[in-house]
Amino acid sequence: MSRSEKNTAQGQKTNDTEGDTIGARLRQRRKVRGLSLQVLADRAQVSIGLLSQIERGLTMPSVNSLSAICAALEMPVSWLFDPGGNPQEQYIVRPHQRRVLDLGAKGMRKELMTPDNIADIQMMRLIIQPGGSTGDIPYRHETGAKCGTVLQGCLGLEIDGRTILLKPDDSFAFPATALIRFWCEGAETTEALWIVTPAVY
């Protein structure tokens, strides 16, 4: 094999590996979101055939298609290109490896602290600026549970219509089926650990 052929083969192998990784992460996010291939394809306005090929690592999506699929999954494109890290640390997330979801309009930042390959539970660090909240309309999930503890500031938490103010070291737990909303109470930034089962991001 000539040097140019060898380089081409190595490049193809790298591209295939990248495609497999991106496809696997997209498939995992879709399953965490509880979406079928058809529903995601419709939301992203791509063909179900293309989406299936992307998930199986058979083709690399265009920038536009990738952006549309990630938007439909409510995830930043950057999540797909997170450094792989040491395979021996597949259950570890170092501070610099945390995925970040910045909800600027809501005054909230979520740092994901658990690895993607563990989809049964997820821990997040919430940072909520004064005035920040999940909004005025309560929400819920179909299955699972949620718990956490306040690290700093004061967390306003509404559970099924009842409002509770939580201060540092206060903790909480409730079924994911409960209608909830939460916010930063007062003029100090609120920080909290938030754990959910199963993973939602």
C-alpha cells in the first residue's frame, strides 16, 4: 500500500470512528428523551432514513442537519464533541469534562456531573441567578424521582402547588410526576445539586 493510500485509509478510519461516536450519542439522547426515530426526524425536518444512518455511524451529517437534530433534542451541538477521556475513567466526570447547558434567558446554568453511559440517574449542579427560574408554568416527567440539596443562596421550590423555601444544607426529594417549578429566591445567586432518575439530558 502506498503512503497516500495508507493515509487515506487512516483518515477513513478516523471519520468512521467520529461518525460512530456522534451517532451513538445522538441515539442515546433520543432514547433519554423518549423519542422515536420518526418523531425526531419530523421535528428536525430530516428523513428518517438519514437519521437512522447517522445513528448507526454509516454517514456523517451536514452541519445544518446536525444543528437541526440537536435543536430537536434540546442539546448543544458541542455535547457531541466532548473529549473522550481515559477509558479507564468511564464512570468519572472531571470538572473540566462537565457538559454545560446555559439557559441564558432563564438565568440558569446546568452542569452535568454524571457520565453519559449511565442513563438511569443524572446529577446536575444548578446555578440560578437572581430573578432566574424555570418559568411560571409547572412541569413534570412521566417516571422517576428527583432529589437534591442547596449549596448556596435560597431556592424557591413549588411542588404540586405548595411553595417551599430551601436554604444551604436543606435537602429535598419528590416523585418526578409531581408538578414543579423552581427559582432563585432573593438577591444572592442560588447553587444546588439536583439529581434525577432517569436522566433527562
